[in-house]
Amino acid sequence: MSDPLPHCVTMNGPTPYERGVALGKQQMEQIRNFVRTWLMCHPSSLGPSEEFARSLVEETGHLAAANHYTPHLVEEVRGMADGADIAFDILFAAQLLDEEWNLIRQKEGPVSDPERCSVVGLSRGRHGASILAQNMDVSPWSEGSQTLTHTRGEGEASDAIVLTFPGYIGLCGLNARGIGLTCNALVDLPYNPDGLPVAFIARRLLESASLDEAKTFLSNINHASGQCYTMVDRDKLISFECCSTSAEPMPAAPNSPATCLHTNHPIWYSSAPVVTSPASPTTHERLAALERRFETQAESYEEVLERTREALSSRDDPDQPVSRERAELEGFEGAINYTYASLIYVVENGGSSLLMASGPPSQNPYRQMASIDEDGTIHFPLYKD
């Protein structure tokens, strides 16, 4: 069994731009490789890869939306681009991993194999801890680039440990206030070419001081892409299915603890018809695999954690598994066929912790990658200056 470790980096500097520059210089080789590989994986029918990347910026209002809602994060990307000596528009386009599916669909027609991710969330119950977990499924070219970044909050915003790629502002994570976030794509919901991209929403949510602040943000922005955002703190769980038309919260749980099992199709969203159904050919099978593990309520923290690990590591149907092991692909290399990382956040009264399998959990063990004290002190032991 392989046991890879992620790249672990910390952002340093007095401003978002300067933190981006420092990170860009520190990870120059990895960032350039991420961008180069991402560009190579677009279908040739879209034209030259850099032209397609620039069209993601020039033909949409995503940059304007990011400047409006999260200008400090745009400055961070600008700094990373300058530090790594990459054109800003190309690195900004590389932040649009969810949004590019929509542009490809407009140019090419239906996407044959879009996003996959699997989420397990349980608020605190008799077991005494909230648990939120996710398999982040992305393209196989990402193998080996697993990165955890200790991000610095601007002003009163929270610091966080963020799962990401080199040069990408963030996929999901756990912040210093004990708020965990997962994101899973809902490509079959309406897209807004002038909305705020998913990566910027995720990072902004991880700056939140409370779930109420996160809910307010999600409810008052223009969303670019269909996405389910699930969050926990030490007491509660919330989940929103969002897209260009609205942000709809998961219905209130009749019993405690609240539970959210989610893959890649809308479950409670009702504001608009889906664009395609289903977007992911495996979404219902993966959800069923999760549900089988949580048909009854667990009695202890240890039981919840074990069920979560088992669910995210499951391969009930080898062709449609929850844990997606790397396979050689033919044709379009952007197909989602690989569990880049599996994360479990445990949030309780005494603090919180982040467990991670770097790659498919059916092949790789979970390690404790970070812990956060009750006072918000982050311990990131694998990071070295």
C-alpha cells in the first residue's frame, strides 16, 4: 500500500498579494506543472489550450464577480501568478475548474463524465462530535499534487487549513473556528456566466466566524455553478444546494443528529429544472453506498468515525465506487476518475482535527494532518519552514 504525504505550505506576508507572491515563489515548479498539465487535458476540439483558458476569462464575468465579492482573493491569485511568473489570466482561468464544464458544454454539447464527489455529514449527537467528510474526486492528472495550505484570514477573517492544488485557491477545508466545509458539484443545475466561481466561494466560506455568517454569504451572492456546500461546527450541520437561480438549504432535520449524505445530483433543490439528469453517471449508486452505512444511528464517536471511513473507502461496485482508484483513460483526460483526497473533519467542544488520506482511501490510510485548539490555535505538524 502506498502512503504518500501531501505538500504542506503556509502563506506568509502582510497583504493578500504579498502572501500570493511568496507562495508563488515557494511553489513555482509545482504551480507551473499544475497549470501546464491542466491545459494539456482539454480536448483538442476546443482549440489551442491557452486560447480556451483565456476564453474562460474573456467570455464570462467571473473575474468581475470575484473582484466584487472577494477582491482580496483575486489579489492572492495575482500575487501567485507574479511569484510563479505565469500570466494572471491563465492562472485565474485555472481557478475555474467547476465553471469550465459549462463552457465546454456550450461549445461541445453534453459533457460525458463531469464532476464526482461523495460527502458524509453528521451534526453532534449522542456521540458528542460533529463529523463532516468528503472524497474529492477530480481528474487523474492531479495525482501527486495533493496540497494542504495554511491560509491566513484577512482582518477578522479566520485562518484555515485548505485542501487544494498548487496555484489554486482552495477546494475545501477546516478553519480555525472549527468550521468544516465540503463542496460537491451539481453540474445539472443552471449556470451563470457572470456569477462567483466555486473556488472563491469555498475560500470565503472558510473565512467565516460562524455558520450564520456562512449562510448569509451563500444566500446573498450570485452563484456561477451548481454546487452543494455542506458545513459543520461543534453543534450544527448546514447544507445548501446552490446555482444561478437560488441557494436552497437542506430541510430541517426532524431528529438529532442532522445528517447529510450527498453525491452529485440535487436532492432537495426545486427552484429550476435540471439541465441534464443525472450529470454524473455514478451519482445514485454512490449515494446508495453511503446510505447503506448509515441506515441506523451510531451510538459512539468511534462507530461514527469507522462508518465514515468505511463509506468513503467503499467499492461495492468496482465500476461505480465511492473510492475511485486511478485508471488509465482514453480520449478526454479531464474525465473524473480519481479520488484526489479523502478528508474527515472531527469538530467537538475541545477543538477539531483534520484527517486525510492522500489519494483513494481504499488504497491509502488516513493520517491526522492538522488539529485546532478550542482557542483557534492551528497545529500543522507536517509543515516545515
